[in-house]
Amino acid sequence: MLFMDCKMVDVLRGRRRLRVSVFKPPCSFWFLLLFGVGGLVLFIHLQDLSDMVLQQAPGVKFRSTTQSRQEQCGQFSEIVRLHQRSEEGDVDPISPMQLPDSQWNRQAPTPGSREHDPGSQQVTKRHRKLLKTSPVQHTNSSSSSSSSSHSEISRRLSDVQESRRRIVREVCGKYRSNISRTITPHHVSRIYVEDRHKLLYCEVPKAGCSNWKRVLMVLAGVANSTREINHVSVHYDNHLKRLDSFDRQGISKRLETYTKVLFVREPMERLVSAFRDKFESPNSYYHPVFGKPIISKYRVNASQSALKTGSGVTFREFIHYLLDVHRPVGMDIHWEATNQLCSPCHLHYDFIGKVETLEEDANFVLRKIGAPENLTYPSFKDGNPKAARTSTQITQHYFSQLNASERQRAYDFYYMDYLMFNYSKPYKDLY
């Protein structure tokens, strides 16, 4: 009996050892398990990597293990095709990440650049071929192109005007914010009125004002053509009304409802133009009234003839007079600063033209106010018609007669005009 009990115990122990040995995995099992898990992770990573290939720019050396090169190129072509269709409006645009970088980041060609759209070149060639074979299409195309061109020019000039008005507002807000906003007759004393077309024009001498007066006279019905109006009639016959001749109510009403126009010029160039016109040409007013006191105060050992006639004022003497806080004779509208003549901080001008683009700007505003189609801005030269018009080169010649300090002070004198009307510094040594 005891023997049977011992046998039974041995059998049970053997089964227990067998059970333990069955459930104890060997080292090779763990190695195989880890290898399988690692292979699965690697497979998932390669699958993600193959998806990234489609998002790379052409030329990148990624290669998928699950797709052939032909399949990737086919998908790439499909993406480009969808992008082109989306630009044409056939499908919704796709996100930037779905496009090749070289296609998405390409900038539109800027004006004057050498870059062109290949598609536009093809259209141009095809269009030219059609023009050669069909005169009727040529006519229609020319009419359409002309209309488009006029629309683009009008839009461009409107944008320029908005920019010019904005700059004036910003400068006035920064430098003249503390001035009184009350408008007095002095502020409108240089403004001419044309009631038929509801136009107000501020006269700036040496900035095309003579021809603008001719235009106003034609608009008012005083003359049929600008060619009929001579120099004397423009300046001395008083055919035009000034805004300060009206009562306060008449002034306010016109300022609120009429188109207000101002034309300006590069300040130094305007100054040289005024000097040439008034002191280098015979003049029965400016030589005795301005020339005599200028020569008397600023010329050493002046001759009796010069003191008597006031003729022969040099540009440097004229500049000394201009910059002198104790001038021997007062200022004149021909070299008074434009911001003093036309008060742009008090009067918000609707149109600011420039002599540098005079005819284009003037004709643009004439069309805007409904002027007759046959009325355009004339190019007559008053004063001395034989003398060359004052240019940038001529202006530089005159200012080369001054030293750096005199040029700086002259620039300071017209500083607000330079700021308001966005003219660049004429010399590099100015500050």
C-alpha cells in the first residue's frame, strides 16, 4: 500500500514537471516573435513611405516597394491633369499638398519680366495665324483689344489717383494735423470755377496753368477751340471766375459738389522754369520789381546799369533771395510752394495731376467730367516759345551753380511739396 502511494506521488510529480516544461517557451520562440513584429512595423513604414512619393517634386529619388515607377508616374500625371482642369473650372481646386512643388510655387510673371506662360504664347501664335487669314476677325479683335486697352488705362489711372490722394492725406495728417480746418477766402483764391461742367481748377504757375485756362475757357463757351486763345487773352482778359468771388454759401456748395483738380510739378524744376521765364527773358514787371532789389542786396559792386534796370539776375542771387528770411521783396506765386497756393490739407482734391504725365492726366480728367470729345489738352508754350522747355537736365545745370548747403536749403524750402506729391530727392547728398 505504501508502495502504491509512493508511485502515485511520483506520477503526479512527473505530470507537474511535464506541464511546466510544456509552458516554458525556448529562446528561439522569443526571437521569432520579435522578428515578426519588427517585420510588420517595417512593412507599415514602407507603405507610408510609398504614399509620400506622390507628394514629392519631380526628380526626388524616393522609390516605393509596393508600386512600380510606371504606376507612380501615372498617378503624378493624373494629379497634374486635375490641377489643370481645376484652373479651367471643371473641378474643384485641389489642395497645395497634392501638387508638385514646382507647379504650386511658381509665381505669375510680373510686368517687364522675361517669364511667360507657355499657354499664352501658344494662344498668341494661334491668334496671329487667324489674323493673317481672316481680315474680319482682325477688325473685331482690334476693336476688342482697343476697348480692353482703354479699360486697363482707365483702371491704372484711377489707381494712381487713389495713391496720390492717399499720400496727401497721410502727410497732412502727420505734419498739419493741428491746423484750423476753417476754409477762408485765402484758401480758395487761386481756384478757377467752370460751372457748366462743375469743375474747380487750382492754378499752379509753371505747372501747365496757361493751357488749363485755355481748356476752361472752351468748357465755359468763351472760345470754340484752344487754338483761338492767345497769351494775352489767357492772362489778362479775365474771362474766368475765381472761387473767392462767390459768397460763403456759393463757395461751400461748389467745394462739396464740383470736381476739384490740382496739377503739380517737381519743385526744383518748377523753380528753374520760373527763373528762366521771369529773369532771363525781357520782362517789364519782374526785372524792375524783383530784379532791382535782388541785385541791390545780393550783388557786390553792382553796376549802375544793373541797379537801374534790374536785369541780369543770376540764379545764385535768386536763390539767396528765395532763402532769405528778410527778403527785400515779397514772394511770388510763380515760386511759392504748391501746398501754400492750393491748400491741399484744407481742400480734398478729387484729382491730382502731374506735369511729368501732363497730357495723359489732363485728358483723363476731361473725359471724367464729360468734356466734348474733340477737346484735348493743348501743348502750346507760352512765354518764350523759342526757348527749350525746362527739363531735368536743364534743372541740374542750374543747381550745379550752387554749393551743397544752398541745395539743401532749397530742398528744405519745398520739403512739404516733395512729401505731399511723392517726388524723390533730386540729389543724393540731400538729407
